[in-house]
Amino acid sequence: MMGRRGLIVTGAAGALTLGTVSFAEAAESDSGSGTGADRVRTVRGTLPPGSPDYVYLPVEVPRGVREIHVSYAYEKPQVPPGTQSNALDIGIFDERGTELGGRGFRGWSGGARTEFFVRADAATPGYVAGPVRAGLWHVVLGPYTTAPTGLPYTVTVTLRFGAPGKTPRPVYPPDRAKGRGRDWYRGDCHLHSVHSDGRRTPAEIAAAARAAGLDFINSSEHNTHAGHSAWDGLWGDDLLILTGEEVTTRNGHVVAVSTDPGTFVDWRYRARDNRFGHYAREIRRAGGLVVPAHPHATCIGCNWKFGFGEADAVEVWNGPYSPEDEIALASWDNTLTSGRGWTPAMGNSDAHREPQLVGMPQTVVLADDLTREAILAGIRAGHSYITESSAVTVAFTATGGRARQAGIGERLRVERDAPVAVRLEVTGAPADCTLHLVTDQGTLHTGRGGVAEWTTTPQYAAYVRAEVRRPPTVPGLPGALVALTNPIFLGG
């Protein structure tokens, strides 16, 4: 056993480095040592309340190591009502270091696992297989919440020696599926598998996506890209699989939609560190979209604090419709008035496990084909709407001037006083739903049935968007969404 050694404060985002774990003098008499070629070290300590976001445990790895295995545990004491107990995340960096945005990242499981391994030919889901080279590795602990009495922890590192094995070449999904040419394609861009804190395997997610009538999905594991190569054989002519990440910071989560396969996006910063702009640009340089997730969620660290200046779209509907989504929708609507530099809305399931439904909700995108490039272009342009399932279809247009017509995400360029005919047609929605036409002044037309028609002018309405809602369950509050469109802007 090793006691906790001296502490060194490092890193822009607030980090703590513990004393180094050395295997140079390992002996069979060490407490907890394994047999044969295994060497084991155990570190115990207590993190005080107010600890930095990340605590690094350096581990000296000698030559000849085939596998690193790490397990950990921590106490979860009873605390008074309204007080947080302990929650501790874990991951690892290799000998290339822990520098923010560096190349040393080898995996992260958050609080989803109590142990993991890394070796050349395989790794625990969420971790990256590859050579175990000699040098200073770092186990990273993330004290998500800390009880008033502190966070006692135990970390056990086991080194297994032997032939290293061969690292398999990753196989990534292709950039295109067969598609139907220019059409509306349905997708879910926020999903979790066993490669982070989800319970479904990639195969189960692909099957659920097909059952939900989806044309595309996006892999978005928390703080790791390790699952990008886990989809071999699961795509097809009917399903485009994109690779991304849910970048889970202490000040909100952002879905990196369809980054280049193998791209890792760092998460170890807060809004006060002024680093998000850099990583938003990294996401776009890797071909992806920056999409703040569940921006008004109430879970600890989930509420979005980075602003929307770097966002390519915003997730206003996350899973079954909730009051958090209603707030996100209202907040997003408040940004639409000028129509210049607007941020499109999208919806995703954020499904982790049964009974959470893949594709509830889903974003329906008008794209030139079922390709990565075309889907991202449609999302970025706001040529999309959101529905609770593939049973619901929406057609929404505005017509004016000399038979000019604009669709979702477009602008109808007519004079300020020119009459504009707005038409909403919905199929597959429950019969008791209400159709709403919403403008910068609020809801100006409601109706029932499958069609709503309304006439306005650009002077009266800067934009118009559509909502389909269930009957209210709480008097005075709106009913849950069944569908939502991005706006059509009116005027020059």
C-alpha cells in the first residue's frame, strides 16, 4: 500500500497532481501484490471539499508491460437533505502527457465503471487500444461532487507483463449511404452506448435506429472517441452512421456531431477558462457541428454556460418533452428576431438504455442525399424539423409575391406589406393535437386537424415557425410537443 504523497496544483482549469506511483522496486512482499508477472500498487487518499476538477495520479510504467489494469472505489456517505454526496469519475492518459488537447488521451469512463484495462490489442469500452509504452502515465480522477466530510478513495493499478500483442487497424463507418436523392432524412445525433454510460451495444443501437425509421445516427459518447471504430458491419444502404462525441464539461455539454473518425475533443475546462472557442473551432476543423446539448438541464454541470456564439445548432428538445425543453425552446425563440446569424434548433433522444427510445425525438433534415456532407449542410442551414417519431411528417411553406415560396430554414424575400400565405400540413399526429403558427410576437394562429393556413405580411411577422402540441396536462401551461419546425423568415 502507498499513502498519498505531496500534492502539486497544475493546469489552467484547476488540477491536482498526486505523488508518483513507482513500480521500480516492486516485490512479492508488497501488500496486495499479485502473483507471477503481475505487479500491483494501491493508493489511498481523501479529496477535500472544493478540490480541483481533475486529480492526476502519475504512474511510472517500465518496459515490457503488456497491460495496464486500473480499479477504484470511493465512499458514498449519507449526507443531509439538499447536500451532495460523493461522485468520482475516472480515465487515463498515456506517456504522451495530460496537456489540454494533447495526444495522451487513452480513455474515460466517467462514473460508469469501477475498473478498466488498456493493452495493444484490446481495451475496455470507452478506452483506446494501443501500445503500452514505457513512461509516466496518469490516471485522472474527476471529483464530480464531494461530500462535506471529503471523498475517500482507493485506486489500484496492476501492470501485467508479456508480449504486447498487435493493435488492430480501426474500421470506421463510410461517409455515405444509398439514400433517395434530395429528400427528408430522419436522424438522432445524441446517443450513448456501452462505450460511455449507456447500456446498449452499438449493434443494439443500430437495430433500434432502424426500428425507429431513422436514416442516420451519430455516436456521441461522453468525453471519448473510443467507440468510433465499434460500428463495423452495422451500417448499410439504409443507415448512415456518423461519429462524434458529447463533450461533457463542468459548465455544460456539447455534442460534436460527425467529427472525422478518430477525433478526440478535450473537455477539461470551464467557461471561466476561455477555452471553449478553441475547441469549437477544433470540432469544425474536424468536419463536425457544434451543438450545445440540453442547455437548460438541471443536472449538476449540465446547464450551458458558454453562450451560443460558437453554436452551429442547439438541442432544444432532448428525450421525452419536459419543462427543461420548454425553457430551451423559449430561450431559442428569443434569438430569432433579426434572422441574421440565427442558430437552428434540433432534437435528439439522448437515449442511454431501455426503456429510453432511440429516435424520440428525431431531427428530420432536407438533404441532397444521405451523405455526411449533405446531412450536416441541412442541419447547419436549418432545413429541418423535429418530431417525436417517424410516424409524424410535417410540410411547412410560405408563399408570396410572384408565386415565390420558401420552406423551413429559408427566407421569403417579398416587400414588407406583401401578403404571405403560410401553410402547415401534418400527418401522423394524434387527433387531439393543436397546430400553432408562432411568430416574433408569439402564437398568432392555432388550429386543429391536419392543416393550418394563415395569411400575414413581413411587417406583421418577422418569421413564422410551426408547433404541434398535445393537449395541456397542467392548466395554463402548454402541452408537450409532437413536432417543431425551424422558422421561415419573411421579408428582405
